Amino acid sequence: MQQGIDAATPVGRVFNQDPVANAQAKKGDTVIIYVSGNSPVPTTVIMPDVVGKPIDEAISTIKIAGYLGKILQKVQDSPDIPAGTVLSCTPPVNTPLTPTTRVILVVTLQTVTESVDMGTVPDIAPTVHIRLMVENPKDSPQTIGYDGDLKPGDPIPILTVKRKADEQIRVLLKAGKDVDHLSDFTDKYYPTKAGG
């Protein structure tokens, strides 16, 4: 709700709204009600400096400054900066914001590189078809990290995979006498599951 001056409307009464009457609004959309008050409220606020702050603090700072519009987030990988840190903002710091200004915060998405060693090929056939599947339980589907024929006892190729710092991945080793007869053989989690 914003307060403003409207000479024709008594104090405390609605004199405008956004979106307008009978307009469609989706769940989560911002609806602004303008109520007549005793003193004018600025229609613009200045974009505060939120670069380098954690995202929750940045959003709170922008709202405390008086911005009532929508705040969007984009993510960018930055391995040297803690995840969830604001890297930049649009519009830039000290820019006037109106209720319709689109604010976008670019936030770090920290990734970790894992070297996955699944050991050696199991002795289940003279030639063993090996398939390594990588999955992130939050972002399925699985992707194939390796797919090929090897001899029992051969080292399974080491995979290098990236994952989000706050998420876990699962690497599943499938093995069989050929590509049509693969079975789940073993799996590993990165980082390691608690207790395992």
C-alpha cells in the first residue's frame, strides 16, 4: 500500500490501484493500493547499494528503501565468492526506482568440481560394458558421464563433474556383458551422504 495526496479523496480512502480495476492478476503479482494521506509519499526511491550483500539482506534493504515492485534474480557461477552473494544489480546503484521499474539482482551460484573415481571394472564377463550416470536429485534427468567397453580389472575412467556447492550429486555405475544387459552395480554420492 502506498500513501499519497489526492485533493478530491478524503484521507484514508483509496484513490487509485495498480493493476486497474477488473484487470487480471496472477498469484504472486504485486498489487498496489493508493490511499489518500496527509503528506505526499515519494513516487520514486533510490536503488541502494546491495552489491556484495547476501541475497536476503539485499532484498530487505531494497524494500526498506521503499521499493514496492518486483525483484528478480539471475544466477552466475563465481567459485571464489560465497553462494547467494549479490554480484551486480540492474538498474545500477543510486538510480531512481519507480513502482514499475524492473529490479534484477545477479547472485552467485557457487560450483564445486568433483573427481569421481569408481575404481576398477568388475569381473562379470570377458568384456564389460560400463556406463557412468551422473544425477542431481533436484535436477534430474541423469546424464551419461562415460559409456564404453572395458576389461575386468581395468581402471574405470575418472570423471570430472561440477555440482552446485549446496547440492549433492549421485554417480551410478551400471555394468553388464553388453549395452543391452546393464544393471545398477554401485553408486557414490558427492559430497558423501551422512553416515555413508
